[in-house]
Amino acid sequence: MKPMVRERIARLLGPRWMMRLRRVARAQERPRWGNLRRLAPFSANYGFDRGTPVDRHYLNGFLDRHRELITGRVLEVQTDGHARRYGRDLEGVDTVDIRGDFRPTYQCDLASSGLVVPSDRYDCFLLPNTLQHLRDVEGSLHHALRVIKPGGVILASAAGFVPLTGDAPDYWRLSARGWTEVLERVWKGCEVRVESHGNCLTAVAALLGLALEELRPDELDVHDPRYPVLTTVLCRKPSAGGLR
């Protein structure tokens, strides 16, 4: 079709009909929105009131796969729930939180914890769904590495497309590559593994506040790095020691 003819047809039909014509010509599937065409999610509580939030599938799977690392003396952000659930041969579990609501062992901002949390004390530090809440992210990461023993590990996660909770300030939305850039800069010399979890469907489900139970296992366990629901981090501190 000549460009002049195409332009005349486009002016006559308008953008909406031209889009439909292109879709038919290219044999593209028509979306069926149903009740998904909405400006507010089904749940404004991130799926908690419908069941289990979608991101928990990826967080729980990550911690379960690395449960052998959650051992010895463990430090966890806010509560000790994940350490108790996934840990083994625990010698003790302490907690750290900027607020006192859950009566943490150490009540402080992780970014300024140098005089509060001892150095080289813990075998494992758990920061589940925490990284996006760290206002001074590099300062916090520096101290996270400081408090674990040489050879110890950090297991952490961060939100992908959507907030994971509404009760704390939320600062960062980095891709797995973005987190890798930050972490390798702060944790120089450490073994760092960053992975994204989720796909187009699970990202949409999380955005709409749907629950984990409303998706099938085969839908949950396909991973497309373009659509992260959750980003997970494993860091191992060198046996020779780390940053101070």
C-alpha cells in the first residue's frame, strides 16, 4: 500500500480503528479484559486479605533452597520467623529493627549500627524483603557485611515491580542487574549471586493484589527477568575476613 493511501485511511479511521486493523492484519490475539480492566487492584493489601502474597512463593522457595546456610548464630531483620522456620542447628537468633514494635535485640538503623551490633558475630544474616526499605542502602549493606563472620552469608530479597508491604517507606526499584551493580561495589571481594523471580503473569497478579493460591504452580515457576516480582541475593563473605 502506498504511503499516501495509508495516511488517508489512517485519517479516516482514527487511531483506535487503525490499531484494530493492524491487529487483524498481523493475526494478533485480541485481549479480553473482563474484570481486569480496572484502576484499582482487587486487594489494596498486597493479597494478604485474599491468601498468600505472590512474592512469598519466591521468598519461601529461596530460603528453603538455602536452609543449610541458615545455621549457627543468625541475625534477622525485624522478627526471627524465617530463621526459626528454615534454620537448623541454631545456636541463637537475634533480631535488628529500626522500630521497637517487635522488641528486637538491637533497635537501631542498620546504616548506623557500628556501635550497636557487634562485628564478625553471625554465621548468617537474613534480610527478607528488606533491601527496598533501606534509605541509606550502601551504608546498610556495609554494616550487613560487617556483622557476619568470615565465611558467613547474607540472604536478602527486594521488591520487583510492586511494593511488598505498606507499613514501611519504600525507596528502591532495581532490576537484578541494578542490584548486582550496587552489591558488587559495596561487597567487593565477596561471592554475590543475584536472581530475579517471576514472569509477566505473576507480575500482573501481584500488581492486582491477587493471591498465590489463585495461580497454578506451572504459572509461578516460569521466570522471565523482564518481569521481576522478587529479586533474591546470596552473599558469602571471604573466609579471610571482610570490610570493617
